[in-house]
Amino acid sequence: MTLQDLIKKRGPIKKVGVIGMGYVGIPAAVLFADAPAFLKVYGFQRDSPTSGYKIAMLNMGESPLKGEEPGLEDLLKKVVAEKKFACTSDFSKIAELDAVTLSIQTPFLNKDDLLPDFSALKDGIQQVGKHLSPGMLVVLESTITPGTTTGFAREKLESESGLVAGRDFALAHAPERVMVGRLIRNIREHDRIVGGIDAVSTRRATELYTAVLTTGKVIPMTATAAEVTKTAENTFRDLQIAAINELALYCEAMGINVYDVRTGIDSLKGTGITRSLLWPGAGVGGHCLTKDTYHLERGVQVLGKDLLDYPKDQPSLFVLARRINDFMPRHMYRLTIDALARARCPVNGAKIAILGWAFLSNSDDARNTPSEPYRDDLIRDGAHVSVHDPYVKEYPGVPIISGLDDAVREADAIALFAGHREYRALDAVRLKSLMGKKHPVIVDGRNLIDPDVFIQAGFIYKGIGRGDMNRHEIIG
Ligand code: SAJ
């Protein structure tokens, strides 16, 4: 019997499982459960000390994701009440499913040797392999090194189950494109890349995702092309950010305002002229842009070994972009040190308030936050660093202060790291009186404040890309 026959015998997908209840898995499971096409959806979560609590929360219709996620909580309550969704740590339930997806973190242990940490993914794949039955569909949603679906994942599933991919079960990669703050919308509205190891697998996976797409449509391709598409789209975004960050550093050195230049460049419109200038800033964080370049680099090293034709002894443009974006928190540190020197305040013993610990505006997501290396540098120099964030409630080893006044009281300097809306209306005079300094320092890493207002109030100002202001005259 061919795979097509097995799938035909099974009929349309009715029961779906999602392994990994995080920023990717939870909205995916809830949307599958809300799709009329599917009868039942299980969310699989290991009952571990760190994340086992999610099981009970989800089964009560509560989302463990604290940031603003429009539509998620209501939909979750609905599908739990309808008994269409349940979260469990009983992986044997995989055996009763038609399709199972894996949304598990795929970080890098060490970026220099380009070795990804697939340990969590391996455990998930092993669980699927143990309970795999003929005709089932397995989809990898995690961002993975090109070659993983047809290589590592396929081998693991086959050795665990004794079945053969493409003959006994369908296998595909359909990379997530979620973004915190718009998880539900992105899954429904963005086009979905679907790459099967063969045409039958691509068709079966298309059936799965078509059920949750509203304005988005499925874009079919091979599994490896899907892996490259995902890693490359984040690598290109990172590259675009690195380009504007480099321009910002140049503008600072040349004494001009990068935002004027950006407006100027952006004004060149018309057919054939694509401009997608992004925004300079204090750094690039998150779970995606900080690692997907390395997945792509590893992919070409493994799949393109000895075939890549590239300028001799030249670094990868993509990795260089990573290095420039990783440098930005360091640049924020240098701006802070320079400003403190202007205030005649030694960094050793200085009090610095970081506003914004999340890596993204108006979210609670602090994974790989650019604020952390900045804080580490200052603490190494003997500074006392306080951290404020309206969304991030806790972070291992870093006390987060919820009251803005408490965080900035008596501070010598403030560093703006996240573009939270709360920081767009900071009152210079009030902040100065709370800081209690003649010339307090403010370093703007997200272009949130009007430098003139703060300088007039007696602040020493520094801003990413603001070469026109960073050597301003000190008032008062
Ligand atoms: N950032 C800048 N300047 C910008 C845009 C972003 O400095 O102009 C910084 C942000 O402050 C943040 C980091 O980059 O620290 C990442 O921001 P992001 O907006 O890229 O957020 P992510 O990483 O959550 O989302 C990206 C998106 N990828 C693309 O748009 C190609 C999203 O669509 C993906 O779904 C997501 O990665 C992912 O999960 O891969």
C-alpha cells in the first residue's frame, strides 16, 4: 500500500496534536482546535518542574503567555469549553492522531562552531516515533538547519518507529512565522510555507494548514527549500537591521541625524525601487533573528560542502550582520560611559536605570534581550543597575522593578532599551527631579524621546544615530 493509499484509507485529518506549548505551539493548537475541519486537538507538554504548570493553566482556558496577545485567551477559553482542545503530558495519545506538529526551541549551544542544540527537538521527535502509525503526518514547525527534515528528523522517526517516511508516513516542514503580540493574526494571515519530503506529504500538510488560514495561502515547495526560506527570511531581516545600525554608527561619527537620512532614502519611491529600511536601535534580541543566520550557515556548510563558490577568505555577510547587531548593546554601553564622563560621574558606583528588559516593544518576551549584555558590562565596571519593565515580571538573576519612579530614583543615568509605549511619554522635568542630579544622563536606544526637551531640562543626552545631538552643549 502506498502512502497515498494509507492516507486515503484514513480519510480527512480529524485529530491533531501539537508538541511544545510555547509562543508557537499554543496559538497553533488553539487555531487547529477552533477549525471546524478538526474534531480534537491535543497540546503536548512535558510535566517538567519549569513548564509543567502550563498543563493545568491551559486546561482551565488560561494562557501562560503574559504579553498582550489579541484573541488568544478568548479562543482558548472557547475551545476548552467545547472540549475540542486539551493539554496533556501523556504522549501515548499521539497514537490516536492523524497529524502531529512539533514547535520546540532549536537554539545554538555555541555560535562559533555552528552546532545547534537539537536535544529538546530530539526528545519530541522520539516521542512521535514511539507512537507513530501508518498514514500519519508529522510536521516540523520549529526553525531548523536546512537538511534537518530529510536528514536527522527522518532518520530518528524511522529508527524509533520502524516505519519509512514517504512510504508509511508523511513528513513535512512548515515553519512558524509568529511574532509576539500578534500570534493568532500571523498564523491566520501570513502565507504558509509548506515543504513535504514528497508531493503526498506536501498535499497532506497543505490540508492541515488550509484549515486555519484566513487571508494567508499555502506556498508549497520541498522540505529543504522551506527550511532555507525560513532561515533566510530572518537572516535578511537581521541584515537589513545591521545595515541601518551601521549607518547609524556612521551618522554619529559624522555628526548627523540618521533619521533625517532614513527619511531621505525612503523618499525615493517608484516602480522598481524597493526600499525596506528598518530601524536602528540598541540591539536585536529574541529567539529568531539571533540564531537563524547560524542555521542557514550550518545548512550551507553541511548541504553545500565543497560546492559553495564564495570570495576567498571573506566572512559571511550574514554572520557579519549578526556581529554588528550583537555590537549595539556594547555601543549603548560606550554612549553611557561617554555621557557619564561629561557629567563627571565615574561609572564605578554610578546608578544606572535600564528602561525595557523585553526584546520587543509592548511584550513580555525577554529571550536573548539586548539589555542583558549592557547590564553585565556596567556591573563589571562597578555600577549599580536597576531594571524596569512594565511587561516582564521576572527574569532569572535580574530583579525587575515594576514602579518606574522607584527604578529611576537617585539614578545617574537612564538607558532606554525597549520601545514600550509607556516610555514614549516620559516627562523630562519629573524624571530629573526623581534622579536628583544636576546633569542626569539619558541614552536613547530606540529614538523614543525628543532630545531638545531633555537637553533643555539639563540632561546629558545620547542617542543611537543622533550624531547631530550627541555632542550637545550642556544646559544649566
Ligand atoms: N529590531 C530592530 N530594528 C527593526 C526591527 C527589529 O532593531 O527595524 C529588533 C527588535 O527590537 C528586536 C529584534 O530586532 O530586538 C527582533 O525583532 P522582530 O521584529 O524581528 O521580532 P521577532 O524576532 O519576534 O520576529 C521575527 C519576524 N521575522 C521576520 O519578519 C522575517 C517574524 O515574522 C518571525 O515569525 C519571527 O522572527 C520568528 O519566529 O522567526
